[in-house]
Amino acid sequence: MRSRAHRRRPATGHGLHVPGPDRAAFLRDSRRPFAESNLITSRILWLRGLEPGVNRGGQVDTYDRYVYIHGTNHEDRIGEPLSAGCVLTRNLDIIELYERVRVGDLVWITD
């Protein structure tokens, strides 16, 4: 099992409501057709890697690659490969996590 250390950066999404099926999400992965897009639908925790060569610097930099922890419009597919690198959560879960994890807090991601 690998763990990777990150620090939470300022994020976006505070004050937005979880969209229902009749509301548009506010950001999508433009590399996929819209119906398949992994929409960011509630909150984002933007991470800064702390391990040079592992998740900080060069081609592996978490921050520069826009790797987030975020809610998704595909909650039924949580646990399946769907993202280009982000950690996907259920919308209500990320809203709770967003409120608990402060900017500057350490975040460990374990696979």
C-alpha cells in the first residue's frame, strides 16, 4: 500500500449547492464527450504534493496537473477508474470533507 503526502491548497466551490439533474455543473473534463465527462459538481480540494519526484515537481506535480479531490456527477461509478488523476467522491462526502479539512492541513492519499 502506498501513501502520498499532500497539503490542502485554497479551494473553490464554497457556497455552491449540490446540483440536481436539472442543474448544470460548473466544470467538466473537456477531453471527453459531454455525456461521459466527469463533472465537478460540488466542492474541490486542491492539493499540493510534498514529495519531490513523487507528487511534486516536473511531470508528477499534483498541483500543476490540477489533481483534485472532488464530487462527481457519476456517483454510481465511485470505485471504478473514471478520472484522469483526481480522487472522486460522492457530493455529500466532499462537502463534509471540505468543511473539515482546512487550507494548509496535511492530506494523506493511500491506495
